Amino acid sequence: MIEGILSITFMMQVLRMFTPYYLGASAANFSERGGVINIAIEGFMIISAFSYASITIFTGNPYSGLFGSVAVGILFSLLYSFFTIKLKINQIVIGVGFNLLMAGIAKFLMLMFFQSSSNTPSFTQVPVLPFLSSIPLVGDLTGDSIIIFALILVVLSQILIYKTKFGLRLRSVGENPEAAETLGIKVRIYKMWGTIICGFLASLGGIWLASNQNSFSDGMIAGRGYIAIAAMIIGKWKPVNIFFACLMFAFFESLEIVLQISGSGIPSQLIQMLPYLITILVLIGFVGKTKPPAADGVPY
Amino acid sequence: MSKNLKANILSISISLIATLFILFIFLFFVGRDPFFVMETMFTEVFGTGYGIGQALFKATPLIIVGCGLAFCFQASLFNIGAEGQLNLGVFGMSIVAYVFDDSLGLLVVPVAIICGFLLSAFWGLIPAYVKIKRGVSEVITTIMLNFISLALINYLLIEFLAVKSTVRTEKILDYVSIPQLSNYFEIFQGSSVNLTFIFAIILALVTHLIFYKTRFGYKLRAVGLNPKASKYLGINSDRMTVISFMIGAGITSLVGLNFVFGYKSYYEYGFSNNIGFTAIAVTLLAKNNPIGIIFTSLLFGVMDYGGLAVNTIVPKEIMLVFQALVILSILSFDRLVKIYYLKES
């Protein structure tokens, strides 16, 4: 079992599992930095994984799947900002509604398009670029480039949030919208940008999962959208800390697979529980206090 | 009629019409005749006593969980964790019932119910405690606790308690059961609706009295409306958080009456089929009013069974979309009515 964990394959597995977590957590973070809570990351991932799979199947072209699915994600995030920013409805409740809506639409359309309640047909493997295939990540081009993007995103979001005018304004909107307004910042526009980036990143997470599996199946997101939110909280809304939190969750998920294969006798349900249990323990305060942006979830 | 009541009726009716409208367009675009779908649904549900009975059977757990959630929502506590709470309670309930059904006789029913209630209440205590002590939003904790609860049950079932190669517990002895309504009303013949439905109605009425006619209910709503002001009224809002969370979570376990004692005689993993989330919609739609919850649950029950009835024409998953649309439209029209009719800012 120890060799199993120390191997390159295992590390690559961790990196692969890390990708959807980090994309989801980063998505939630951009939204919350602007003061908009989005607990519908799960739903965003479901709808974009489904749109990626179905558009790719119908057009035979993964790039139209990629762009189409990102467009769907952004469309839903615009709808989300209409409800939460324009109408100022409670963000949690809207989040619950969005999760139900997006999961429902995916299930319904899957039955309409593919006459199956469990999964879409699998789409053909997308060609792998020669220089990328030398890196030991198995998968297609879309999948591989998303993994690399997720790694770059750690640095990118750190810079974007802390070193740019946009990031400073986004944070000010999330911390103290009244003060931001008096400085001439268009609060609602920044909040909207936060949710749009959120929709974009979350849909990349969904796309990665579908492309990794070459299909969409019911329940494939399996609570990753929620774990992503947990990672954001444990990472205290800081891109680098979130990176480590996601890495930890990815480690446990990969460990679960190794344990299942090696038949170690440790029940997999207990390991499945770990990310959530850790989050609760962190929240109770074993790992220091977590503090969200001051105006998080408060409509403005 | 007060202006607020008028506004409520206005927003509920507009949103139902809007939802139906969107649903019709949606059905039209996927190439189904919306009128035919609706017609089939109504004749299937209301045409036979069996159909009505099944709709009532589907509505029963929603009424119960809705009342539980209303306890939390009235105090402005967003309990997203009903799914985990009710599963744990019903699981415990069925285990106790199975272990003691022989030794305790019919007394096992109240004992099992109390155990289930306490288990669920304990699961509700955790988010309340974390909220009070650490100021962490109950939304996050309840979501996490849902996963923990289900994984824990799954673990206990598969490792110790399930009947071999199934995900259900052992059957409880036959005589420990809640009578079917068809025993008293011939018309419901064949459907699974049982006395729990009557119990659920009574529960809703009692909850209504508690909310609007007792000091406790007054305090609960005061905390929900304005926690700071209620402090000056001498209300201990921390205490109210704990009490409402525990009672609310505890009530959700009572769906076990319908499923375990009234229907299957065992706990089955996944029996709840997201009742905990659907009930959020039911409760919101009713504006946390228990009498309203009866009606919204009946609506969702009809939709639920109606979905099955039209499954040959259009996938029953259309009802998931419908339920989500109901939530979103009630929330937005509520807001719009507040702005344009009640002239609030």
C-alpha cells in the first residue's frame, strides 16, 4: 500500500483529482470575494459536464463542446447574478434552487436526448498533442490543458485578487460595499464579474470531469461542488491556502481508490466521509478561526 | 383581507402561472404537447382513488419535513440538512423497532419514534452549536453533515446491519405497523397512503398553533425577524437557535412513520429520494406557514405521482425542473410584489 502511495501514478492521480476541486473552490472564492455566496457550484458543474458531453457527442467536436459548455455556465451565472444582485434575493435559497434546477435539467435532457437515466454514450477520445502526451497525465487535450490551467490558476488568482486594481475593487465590494460605492466603484458590476468568473471556472471543473470520463453520468459530480466550497472555507478564502486544502482532499480521494484496490479492510465510506468531517472540525475551530469577507452574502 | 395577505396570494398565484408557462414552453421545445401532458397527468391522478391515494402518500413526508423545516426557517435558520437528519432518525427508528419488536410488543412504536426523534434532534444540535460557539453559518455545516450522515449510515448498513446483498435493514414484525387508509376508505384501494397522512395534517395544525398562538412561537418568529431587537425584548436567541434546530430536525425523523411503519417495514438506503431538499421548496413556497405547507405539499405530491403517470410521454424528471422553477419564481415574484405592490425598497 505504501508503494502505491509513493508512486508517480498516485501523485498524478492526486493532481487529476485536485483539478475539479481547485476549479470549483476558486470559482466559489471569486464569487464570495465580491460578497456573493454561491452554494450551487455542484449544479454548475453538473450542467456544464452534461453540456460538454452532449454538445461534443452531437457535433463530434470537443472544442465546440468546450465553448458551448462554458457559454452555458456563464449564462447560468448571469441568471444567478440577476436573482442575487439585481433582485437581491437570499443567496442561499437561490443556490438551493439553482442546484435543483441544473441537476433536474441535466437529468431530464439526458433522458430526452439519449434515452438513458444513468449516462450519455461515451464520446471518442480527442487527439492528444505530441508534446503533452509525453507528460504522464493520461487523457485528452481538453482534459490535460484544464489540469495545467488549474495549476496556473493558483498563481493567477493570487495575482488577480491581491495585485490588480480589479482584485482590490472586488475585495472592497465584498468587504464593505458602502465604502466602495463612495469611492466611485460600481458595486453591482464588480459583484457580477465575480459571479461570471465563478460560472466560468465551475464549468471548467465540470468539463474536466466529463472529459476525463469521456461521458456524462448521473451522480458523477458526487458532491465535488460541495467539497470545493469546503476547501475554500478551510483555505480561508486565500488562493494558496485553498490550493493546499484541495490537494489534501484530492489526496484522500486518491487514497480511497488505492485502499479499495489493495483491499486493506478500511471501509471506503469512512474515507469518503473524511473531507466533510475535516471541514466540520475546522469549522468548530481545531485549525484556527475562519473569517469570510465581511459583507459575504449580504445583498447590496 | 390585509394587504400582506393579498400580496402573498398575488405572488404565489403569479409564480405558479409563470412556472406553468415556462414549463409549457420547455415541453414545447423538446417536442411534446404540453396540453396533452397536463391532461394525462390530471386524469391519471384525479381519475382514480388509487391516483389520489398515491398523491397523498407522496405528500405525507413533505408535510412532515416541511413542518420541521418551518421551525428552523421561522427563526431564520437555513437548515439545508433535513436530508441527513431524517435519514439518521429513520435509520435509528427502524433499528430500534427491529431489535425490540418481539420483546416490547406494540410499545415498540413509541419507543422507536422517540429514539429516532432524538437521533435527528442530535444531528440538528451540531450545526446549532457550531453556529452559536463559532459563528459559522448553519448552511455550510448542515451541507457537510448531510454527507457525513449518509456515509455513516451506508457504512453501518453494509458492514453490520443490512440484509445480505441489499441496502436495507431487516423487516420488522408484521403486526407493528400503521394501518392503511384503504382499510377505512374503500376508494384508496391499492395505494400506500396510511394513517400517517392524518397524523401529518394534525402535526401541521399543531405547528401552526405553536407558531401563531403561543409565547414560544412569538419568540421564535421575533428571533427570525430581528435577532438584535429580540435581544432587547429579553429573548435568548442562542437558546432559541438550539431549541428550534433540535425540534425542527427531530420532526423530520417522523417521516419514518410513513415509510417504515406505514409502508415497507424496514429502512432502505436512499428511501428519502431527496425529500429533505424538496421540502425546502415546499416550505419556502408556503412562506413557512404550516397550513400553507399542507397545500404546497399536496401540490408537489400531485406533481410527484403525476410525473410517474406521464413518464411514458415525457421523462418524469420534468417534475424536478418544475419544482426548481417553482422555487425560483416564487422567490422572484415575492420580491417584485414587495417592490411594486407593497412599495418596499
